[in-house]
Amino acid sequence: MRYNVSFNLIYKVSLTLKSGHQDRLLLSGIPELKTKVFGVNLLMKDCENKMLQKIIKDNPSSGEEAELIAMGILAGSGSINPCAEPSYPEGIAGLEKEAIKAETVLNEATCYGSAFARGLKMELGGYKLLIISGTASVDDEGETIHKGDFKAQCWRTYRNISNLLEAEGASWKDIIKTTCYLRDIERDYEEFNDVRNAFFEWNRLDPLPASVGIQARLCREDLLVEIEAVALVKKTVGN
């Protein structure tokens, strides 16, 4: 099935389904917008999710359409269903999470269209668990820096992670595991290990974090190294 979609405005939506009638999105004093999805004319009021609107506009395959419907994202007519809040069993609640940011050195990935946080913080009793996303030699504008300079990219990566840790009152002494991705591990591992040893020695890390090194094709051709990390921080008064 192919789609002919024209979205001109974005507003918030609520959906009312009426048997035997076209789907209608309730409009709160906002001008109605006509569009055509799956061959059905709809009265549209915003769906808030621009990327989901884009996916529909880009004519998803029949397989993609089937999965979106099975997940409850799309109604059979092609309108977008609102996302339902999770329903937990009695006595159980979802874990509260907060994003970790260090925008003076590293902007948010969402600024350039990627859907992940730089890191997450979770409270676990007397500890804080910090999960640092894959971090590379990217600056506060989201641009790759030190292109072609492997060791400089390593140092900037460590700098970015250090700032994310500092934002939560943590340091490299709280890191318990790192995962290190190198674009060309055979070519660059010796230099990577030299930088890592020097950085860990400067931080006086003992014991050293658990770690794994992996060769991987990174998300940008000009990125040569990326590191993700996990830290566990003991809470103190006021922390």
C-alpha cells in the first residue's frame, strides 16, 4: 500500500473513531487541515511527533506499515494513535531516570537529529548509576573535531566523558566499565592503548575499569574512536 500524505502544520491531537465515518481529530479552535493518508481523507490536528509524520510521508513499505499497526502506533486507517502510558502491576513503578548533560563541551544529540541522551542517571538506594552513551570527538555544536587525528580524538572523547561525569559529581574513579569502539583496531589500538594508559595513570585509577575493545564502523566516517562508560557513585549528604 502506498501513501499520499501532505502535512502543512503540526498541532497536538486527540483521536475519535466513529464507525462508518472517517477518522476525525478533535480540533480545539484550530483551523482544520485536510490530508490524505492510505487514500482516506482526514481532518488533521497536530500529532506532535514530527519524525513519525515524516516516516508516514515517506511512503513506508507494506511490512513497515504492518509493524506500525501491530505496535498500535497506526490505526488501520492510517491515523496516528496517541502513545499509551505503561501499566505497571500494583506495587511496581517504573525506574526514574534523568538525562546527563555537559553542554559547554558537548551538545545534545537531539540537536542534530539523533534520538539518544548523552547519558542517564538512576538512583539505586545509596548509589547513583550513571550510564554514559557512546561518546566521541564531537564539540558543543555537534561537529566532529580533530578529523584524521586519532590521538587527538581520543583525548577529546575522554574530555567529553569527564565533563559528563563532573556534571553529576562523579569522576573516572567511579567508572566500573568502558566499551571502546575503534574504526580500525589493528591500525590504531597501540596508539589508543598509549593514550588510555596515560589518561588512567594521570587519574591514578587503581583498580582499572573493566573494559572491552571492539572494531566497529562508527556513525560518521570521520570518527575514529567512540567510548561508552558505566559509573557507580556512592551518594553522600547533598548528593
